[in-house]
Amino acid sequence: MLDKIISIISRQLSIDESLINKDSHIMEDLGADSLDVVEILIAIEETTGVNVPDEAIVNIHTVGELAEYVENNME
């Protein structure tokens, strides 16, 4: 799942996948703004079927945390 999340983030932010790892902070390290985060979440939902609600996203800061959340909430 981590590879899929990295691929989505790479595509949404136009960043090479090699620059993204599980410890990358989505906003601080990768430069995503709030609109980017919304677009990433939409792409994740379309790809995996997992919805990340607002109350969950406030506690997700790194790529690894996002991948873990998606893995734990897949049907």
C-alpha cells in the first residue's frame, strides 16, 4: 500500500517518487498545501475505495501514517 500511496502523491504533487518515503511529512517535506491534500485524498479514495474523513486527516502527517490508515480501513 505504501508504494501505491507514494505513486498517488508523486502524481498529484509532480514530485519524483524517489524523493518520497514513509517518513516524508506531506505538507512540510513535500510542500503540499490544503488543496493538494484534498486532491490526494480524492485520488486515494478513487483508487482504493477508502474515504479518509476530516477527523482522521488531522492526525495524519506523514506518507507512512496515510498508508497505514488506508491499509487499516480497506474492506
